[in-house]
Amino acid sequence: MKKSKLAVWDVPVRLLHWSLVAAIAAAWWTSDQTGVAHSWLGYGAAAIVAARLLWGFGGSRYARFSQFVRAPGPTVRYLHAVAQGRAARHLGHNPLGGAMVLALLACVALLALSGWALGTDLLWGYAWPVQVHVAIAWTLVGLVVLHVSGVIFTSWQHRENLVLAMITGKKKPAAEGDQD
């Protein structure tokens, strides 16, 4: 008998995730254009980050940061387990995924803040704030590449389509050795 899928990622988590993906992609696409579209996409991304932060403290079980954010020690131990091919499967985010969630949210928030600051009278006309904004944007690109690589690797390692899980919200139920 086939076990039914387990609901892990709720609708708000999935909507915020895919909305942030779309906002970042659109902001990147408009980064060399004049006009307000890029700015408004950045403000939208900042609003999505704010909503995700709120949901991370008051949302459902697997949405809460307390469920998946780990201290550096357990996260490094998990990284070693991954490198040795013995990392446990997690129903929610694994410790590296939790660290990546925080890194991505922080980077998008910094990017939005630096973009807003570019339009202030205080920084208007200086080159260095633009350079900082661009450096943060490229840092975000690097984080996204790491994130997608981690999703692909973990999907392969645990024979589970994590992209589909982030669309449907459902994953395989826990098996022996899996972590909650």
C-alpha cells in the first residue's frame, strides 16, 4: 500500500517563495532599464521578505524558523554528513536549507535597502552606493545558484522532487532515520 503524501509547506510559504522568485527575476530583468519598474519590484521583494519574516514567527509548523533554523554547530555537522553521503532526510528544511533561507532573506532585504538608499538625496550622484548595490545583487545571484544546486543535489540524494514539493506543499512521509 502506497503511503499518502505529507503536507509540509503551506500555501503562504509557497506563495511567498514563488512570488519572491518572480520579483527577483523581474528586478534582474529590469536592472538596466530606466523608469520605476525596477524600484517597485525591489519594494515588492522587500514586502515579500517582511511577510515571510512574520510568517516565520507566526506561521504553521514547517514555516516557523524555530523548526528549521539551527545553530552553526549542527549546521556544520550536517554539512559534513552531506559531504560523507550520510545526511539525514528532513521533512522541512534541512539545516543547510535553513541557513540558506536566512541568507537569501537577508540578502534581498539588504538589496532592497541599498536600492532605496540610491534614491535619497544623501547618496544621490555618488558611485560607491551603486557599486554596493551591484555587489549585493551579484551576491544574491551566487546564493540563488547555491540554493538551486542544493535543491537539485538534495532531491537526487533523497530521491525526492523538492521543486514539486514546493509547488504542491507535499512530501513523502517520514521513514526511519528521517528528521522532522
